[in-house]
Amino acid sequence: MSLPQANTPFSAADYLAWDSERIEKSEFYHGEVFAMSGASRRP
């Protein structure tokens, strides 16, 4: 059995840079990123 991985929180600037490259939308909350189901960017 393996140990759980430690979560390294994103800074707001890191998240914005990372999110601008992604097709799927996500939510940033207190340094954590959560996928938004059923959401997509409109062209």
C-alpha cells in the first residue's frame, strides 16, 4: 500500500497561467483546483 501524495497548493498566479492553457474549466479555491463537471469554454 502506498501513502497518499501531499497536495502542493497553487498560487493564484500559477493557477491563472495553468488554466489559460486548458480546454476544460476548473475552479480555484484556497489553493486547490477542482474540475467543474459539465462546464466548457464557449468558442
